[in-house]
Amino acid sequence: MRDHVAVSQYFSIGDQDLWNPASRVGQLFYRTAGVMAQLVDTPHGLHDTEQDEYQVDPVQFMAFVDALARCHLSSTHTALRTLISGFLATAVVLTERAGLAVPALTEPVVAKPRDHSCTTERPDVSGDIVALFARSRELDRTMAR
């Protein structure tokens, strides 16, 4: 157990701290991961140690972020994409800090018909990836370790 007052929580892989957000922010991220995991039917790989720390399973977490990125990038549903985007950018920061590469951000992504909205516009996947990395870089500068 860490020697600190419970005002923040750690997201770590072993002894490597990836992120040390305020408790409310950490809890929100963890709970949102649970909802997003159900959306993409993939376990998120975050394990609550109940000691103000979440251990990250790097293999599961990378698979989860990859599935979520594919869902986001393949959808034309604006509301779905908006709901996913902030969480996804934060998750990408954690994958990068862990030295993990998310395949969906470097490989072609195929649209999933069930996630289409009434629009006929196709997502700009390349532009979306650029925007996602830009947002992740911005977040990385503000996310304490």
C-alpha cells in the first residue's frame, strides 16, 4: 500500500505509475471503463486493488483500447463518437505511457453498420486519428504521474 492520504489514485503496471489523478477523476475513469467495456464486449484490464490504486493488465487494457478505438473510428453515429472520444484520448495516454501500441490507430478500420446514424457522411478516419493523438498529447501534459 502506498504511503499517502487518499486524495488521489494510481493507475500502474507493477511498480510503473502511469497516472495519478484525483480520487474522483480516477474513480470516474475506472467506472467509465466498465461501461465502455460492455459497449465493445472486451474486458478493460483495470483491477481495483481497493488501496487507492488500479493495476493495469497491459495485454487486456491494450485490447480494450484497441476495440474501443475501432468502435469510435468505424462509427458514423455522432453521439456515440462524442461519448467515446474523451475517454479514449485519456486511455491512449495510458497506453503510450505503458509503451503499448494500439493497432486500430495504425491499421485500416472497417465501419460497423450497427453504429451508423442517419447521416450519409463517412468518418474521416485519418483526420480522427490525428485529432485523437493531438488531444492525447494535450492531456498527457496535464495528467500527473
